[in-house]
Amino acid sequence: MSSIKSKRQQARNERMLQDLITSVPGNDRCADCGTRNPAWASWSLGIFLCIRCASLHRKLGTHISKIKSISMDMWTNDQI
């Protein structure tokens, strides 16, 4: 039962992230380089990133930027 609940919650969180990308001006581009349709996010900084810039942020370390995929990783309500 909890796995069904967590799958529903994950789907809801993913929809909320997609809504943030489409509804807030500027979120449809990578915050660093401006590439369209970012698929990654730094949840510690609150920005959306392309895969190239997400890789660079990961190399900075988690004490600076915490990176997750918008669709492949699990997101908590606090992170959104």
C-alpha cells in the first residue's frame, strides 16, 4: 500500500516540477547556459539545469549544489 502511495506522490511531485518549468518565466531554460528544456535541477539552489551544467554542479560538491533529475529521481515535498 505504501509503495502505491509513494508512486502517486512521486507522480504528483514530478507534475509540480513540470508546472514550475512551464508556468514561471525563465524556468524553461538552463539557469547557467540558457539551453532550452532543462531536465535537471539543483534543489539546494532552486534552479533548473541542462545535463551539461548539472554535471558541472555535481563536481562542485553537495555542500554547494545538490542535483537531481526532474523525472528519474525521487523528490520529497520539501525539496520541491
